[in-house]
Amino acid sequence: MTQHTEITCLHEQHSTDGSIKFLWQLADGKTVESIYFTFREQYYTCISSQVGCNVGCPFCETGKQRVLRNLTAQELYAQVALIDGCVRAAGGPAMLDHVALAGMGEPLLNVAAVVAAATQLRADGLTETVSLSTSGVVPRIYDLAQTTETSVNKLFLSLHATTDKVRNHLVPLNKKYPLASVLEAATHFFARSGEKVTATYLLFADLNDTQADLARLLRLLDPAIYIVQFSEWNQVADCAFQPSPRLEYFQDQLQQAGYEVFIQRSKGGDIDGGCGQLRSRTLPVIPAAARPTAISTMRARDEEH
Ligand code: SF4
């Protein structure tokens, strides 16, 4: 077991694909998870920014656990420092290519700690790239755009839908910050940083994978500003969605239209370390029947934020 002042590694799980999932215990006993993996010949670590998440995306395991608290900048930094030490000791890379704030939590609801940690990670040479994946907290995207030179320098936008109606269901924060405002903010981030924004899209059968969706995607996203990443979805319990069989078709169509587009194949799925599968091992999972609907969740959240 690795000891650290802010966090302690309770458990490491190794996937057959080389990914490693880490279970961390924080000083107050709460737990979060991170994962290390390789993707497109780069070394990634994906870390958590909150214990639980209140956004409540129905396809995500973390979204079933109400947020208990934000992680501190020190706890964010420590996840990376400990993973870096661990993979180096095992003969891994001298430097992590990419630190992704894409684990548990909505990082833009913990923006001060996230910016502080990202700034320190880059200043200390632990990585050159810190990305952040957001469900679309519009005002905080504008804030983040002010600090890209020294802090978070890549933005991933969890798009997942081409209409407000479907996105309200898949990403409930959309009720507060609708699609058009989210895309406007992301475009502003591109203008400030010069870095294309990656729009991530989980394709679900008969929900967001129609020809009309494809046509709208082409209309909504300017290929000079957006990269498109289709991600393989990792099934989570109590979720009736089905993965779409049209992943390659969508990729081909966008490629032909001149987009930089790729498919993120699932990593660490055999250790529940894939996208959307991280969760706190000490937080109770809210039973499906007790979970609020997307719309009532959104009303409650509107009052919180
Ligand atoms: S996908 Fe991200 S924002 Fe949505 S519930 Fe999961 S952790 Fe929260």
C-alpha cells in the first residue's frame, strides 16, 4: 500500500489490456477511483474531481451516487503524483502524456481546485496536457478559457445528443445550460486556447443514432473547431440503454465530411474501470426506484447551483 499525506492507495486492479485502476482513500475516509491507460500511443491517467456527482447522467455509474464533497487541489495532484510514481516504478513512461479530469464528478463544479491542481501539475512537469471533460457548466467554461496557457489546456465536451430534448434526458444539466449555449462556450474556449475542442458522443440505439442525428451533428459542429470522439459505452446496472451498432458508420460519415474523428474503445472494462464505471466504494448507490427522474433532478439542481 502506498502512503501519501493526502490520500492512500487502498487497492490497485490490473486489466488484461494494461490499464490500472486505483482505489484511493481520502483523509476523511471517503474513497474515489482513478485509472491509468494507454490510448492512441499516449499515456493517460484519468482522475476524479468529486466524491460522487450530482449531474446524474443516467448512463454513468458515478451519477448514481450523490456528491459528498469536492476534492481539494492537493488530493487532485496526489492522484497523479502517486500514479506517476507507480507506473514509473513498473518501467512505464518518464512522463504522463495526458492527465484527464474525466473520472468521478463534474470538474467544473470544483473549478478552483481543478485549476490550481492543473497549474501545479504542469509547472512541476508531471504532464504537458491537462484536459477536462464537462457536461457543460457554461459560465465555468468561460472562466476556464482565461487560464489555458498555464492550467487546463484541452476541453472535452460531453455532447451525447443533437437536440435539447434528448440531451435533457442524457445530460440533465442541459435543462439549465442548453445545447446552443454550451456550444457557444466551447467555441469560445477554442478561440482562446487555439486547441480544438473534443465533442464526445456515446451512441445509443434508437435514441441518438438516427440519420437525423447525423445530419444535425454535421450542422452543429464545425470541423475547424471540433474533434469528434465516439466512445464505446460500458454497460452499467439499472440502465436500459443499448449501445448502437452504428459506431463505425457514424465515424465513416464524419471522416468523409472532413472531421477528425475517432472511436475510443473501452479500456479497463474487465476491472470496471471504463468510461462511466468509476464510483466511490464507500458511498451508497441510490436505488433505481428512489432516483429522481431527469427532470425532477434538474429542478433540485437548479436550486443548488
Ligand atoms: S458522466 Fe460525468 S457529469 Fe455525468 S454523472 Fe457521470 S461523472 Fe457526473
